[in-house]
Amino acid sequence: MRRWAVVLITSTLMVLMLVLPAWSIFTDRATSNKNTISSGEFDIGISKDGSRFYNDLHLFDFSDLKPGDSREIVFHVKNRGDVAVSKLTIAFTINDLEDGPLSPAEAKVDHTPDVGELSDNLVVTSMTVEVGGKAINVSSAVGKTLKDLNGKPVSIPLGGKLAPGETAKVMMRVWFSKNAGNECQTDSVSVNMTLDAQQ
Ligand SMILES: [Ca+2]
Ligand SMILES: [Ca+2]
């Protein structure tokens, strides 16, 4: 497309040079200066509520969860550039921590004092994305634990393209499995999420 534009401008200039008559009495000239060809900006931002968007944003801290609890993670992604986004992925980087000494009940069953067990018991029970008033199920993530998702990017379906200025709302519910044992007591998990967009 860009190559086609360059060729068109060059040939138009050549035609103008050929038809300029050397013996005209009345003369006139039109000029076209400072023409530019540039590439579009490609930029996405993330927001908690859809009002202000950032390149980097802290989204959640959930504490004192007990087995059976669930929490919802909600964020908005905006195409802040001027090129449509056709592919959006989210990658989770999970770090399991014991978060201090083992509790007495935990110490009886947890034989890895340096590594936590929580992410293996945090299950994504639903994940949907809303774009242009339509809700789309992110089925590839549902039923997986945060440990399963660690380092494996999840494709976020957009139902087409995310146009410049358009936003997508992502909702993800995480459940602390009732099957979690005492090895998870006082554990914590840090979750980094990276969104990648492609033209
Ligand atoms: Ca452990
Ligand atoms: Ca533990």
C-alpha cells in the first residue's frame, strides 16, 4: 500500500513536467510542498475503569483468601494508535512465594519452604472480553490454573479488529479451589500480565 502511494506521486510529477508549455503568455503555477509519507502509530494502553489509560498499571491485590473464595479481575485495553489491532494476547508471569515462614499446619505438609503452592490452586472459572457491545468467551483460559497459564500467552478474541480509539473490556474470575490443602496457607503469588498487540 505504501509502495503504491510512492509510485503514484512520482509519476504525477513527471506528467506535469511534460505538459508545461514553454511558449505560454499567461503562466501559472501550483505547488505542492512538504508532502510526507509516514507510518501509523501503534500503541495500546491499559486502564482499571476505562477512563485513563497507561502503559503500565498495577491492577489488583487480593489478600487473606480462603479456599472457595473467588475474585474478579477487570481491565480495559484501548487502541491508542491509528492502526487497527487484529491480534491481542495476554501472557501471565507467575511467581509463587511462601511469603514468610511456614505456618505450623503448613509445615506438616509443605516440604518446599522456598516455593509456594498457591498458583496451582487458583483456577480461572470465567474469562470474557467485551468489544463493541459483544461479549466473547476466552475459552482457552477457562478451567486452567494460574500455574497452567504461566508463560503461555492466551489469545484474546476481538471478534474482528480493535479499531483506533476502540476499547476492549476484559473480565476474568479466579477461584481459590476448595481442594487446596494446608500447604497453601499464608502463600502468595505475584502475577505479572503482559498484553501484546499486533497490527
Ligand atoms: Ca512450599
Ligand atoms: Ca506453602
